Amino acid sequence: MDLREFPHNDNGNGNLPPISPTTYPRDWSAYNEAQTQEKALFARRLRRTETIRRMVRETRLSPDDLIMPMFVCPGRGVKKAVESMPGVAQMSVDNIVAEARETWAAGVPALILFGIPERKDSQGSEAWNDNGEVQRAIREIKERVPSMAVITDVCMCEYTDHGHCGAIVGAEVDNDATLELLVRSALSHARAGADIVAPSDMMDGRVGAIRAALDSNGFSHVAIMAYSAKFASAFYGPFREAAESAPKFGDRRSYQMDPPNGDEAMREVALDLEEGADIVMVKPALPYLDLIWRVKQEFNAPVAAYNVSGEYSMIRAAGINGWIDEERATLEVLTAIKRAGADLILTYFAKDVARKLRP
């Protein structure tokens, strides 16, 4: 915009006096409007085509960001659909291996295994059975898809007959008694060949106990992805059907975190890092984007976020009913989680999204 286009008085010397609303009210209005239009046009220029939008995109979702959760159950040839999670199934080891192959071929570098045992007891002893479903799945995947990273959930809720995440003493989950069970489970997974163990129980001190046990048993190379800020969330409902892990009495609010507490989440993350966690996790993801951001900014450690079953099922149900564009909504949600600071995203959409993201 050339100011000489506007009427003015140059005082005979060719110099323009400063423009102000007081001196030139009518001309200033026109100038201001022109400048506003210029800025608006500038902002929109880089949105004009998909190619230009790709060139200036600030957050880029990649298949390498994704981890695929899978549920392994007893039997052979089993693929049992999870009603509340369309597209997700409990699978026997043979089908888990086939699914792992497909997921790796799609470009997803890692999966996390959750086990549904043949029998349950008060201690959850099948969790450390070296011939259990998870352990057999680890061995088979590492043999058939050797480059894929295998992560295992370390928790007792799928294995106990009461559905809680640890040993019950009286009417409470006993913290220290549970640590021994978690250590046994983690060591069993490491013996089977797991690359990363992921304690999700929220017992105090479990990361330190597992790290010490791994190191003293020749598994110092096995990493720990800690569910550091895991909240007592309403978004876990479908998972509990998939993992058959709903508590038979009470709830998990005495050990999972209270949703309003952000500062406490930072303390939990700090403790897990001090105890030896290699990756820290925020779970769920969508209601806690602010905490994903805080964790990344305050600790600058590898951060995982779990796009949990309830988040998945909401999008799937809305997509199936034609209420939203499921593909666009999925990509928008996962990009938001990454933009908030997540380096890794556990999501049931992983395989499908990876296929869409690959050139």
C-alpha cells in the first residue's frame, strides 16, 4: 500500500507528516482496512492447495509414531470380535502373528500385547507363566517378524479373578505385595524376548523394582515404558470388555490418578524417570492433552500417549452411523495428540492410519 494514494498535505517539501486517526480520520480508516485485507490474504495464501499446505505443515504424523495394541487369548484359529470396539478382536497366538505381519507391513514399528489367560486366580499367576499366551506370542512374533518391537503390558488385572491390578489384602490392593507379582511378570516377558515392558498398574515403586530385577537377571537391554500418569477414567470401558478385566468389586480410584490433578501427574512422571523409566506415558490422551504438553516441556523425555478404547469407540461408532467423517476425524485426533508433545501414540487405529500415511 502506497500512502501517496491517499489525499494529504506535504507542506510543500514533499515529506509526508505522520498519519494519525486525529489528523486524517477518513484516510486512516481506508488505510487500516487495506492493511487488514492484506494480512488476511497473506494468511490464506499458504492454505490455497493441498500441495502448499503439505509444504508448510507444522506437525507431521508418521507410521513410526504408532503402536498397535493387541489382545491375545487361548486357543487356535480364534478371532473373537469385541462388540464395543468395532474392528478389534481377541486373537489366538497364530492370528496375533498374522496380524503382527500385516501391521508391520503397513509401516507400524511396534505392538503392545495384552493377555487373556485360560484361567485366573487371586494372585494372577498366569501372568508369569513362561508358556502363557503373551509369552508364546512374543516368541512367535520375534521369530516371524523379528524387526518388530514387541511391548508387553505388565499388570495383574487381566489375570486375577477379582479384576484388580494387584494382590488383595483385606479389601485393599496391597502395594508392596503387588510389586513382587509385577516383577515376576516382567521377567517372564523378558525371558520370552520382549523389547519393552510396560507396567500399567500404578503401584508406587514398581518401575524401580522392575528395573532392578531386569538388570540383575541379565535384561539390562530391556526398556521400560511406564504408565506414569494413568487416570481413573471413564474412557476405559470398552477395553475392559476386550481384556476381560473389569473389577469384581469397587473400582481403581485408590491407585489410578484423580482426573483433576495435573501437578500430581508431574510428580508421578518425575518419580518414574528417577526410578529408571525409559519412556513415560499419559493415559488417556484426549482429555489430557494439556498434561502431555506439560510432560514434554518439563522433562523432555520420550512421551507416549494412549488413545484409549473409549476414544476409539466414540469415533468408530460415529463413523459407522455416518455422523462424522471417520478417516478425517481419526487423523485430526492423532495429529492433535502428537502436536501436544507425544512421541509415541498407542492407538487401535494404528494399522489403518499407517496405510493411509504411507506414500
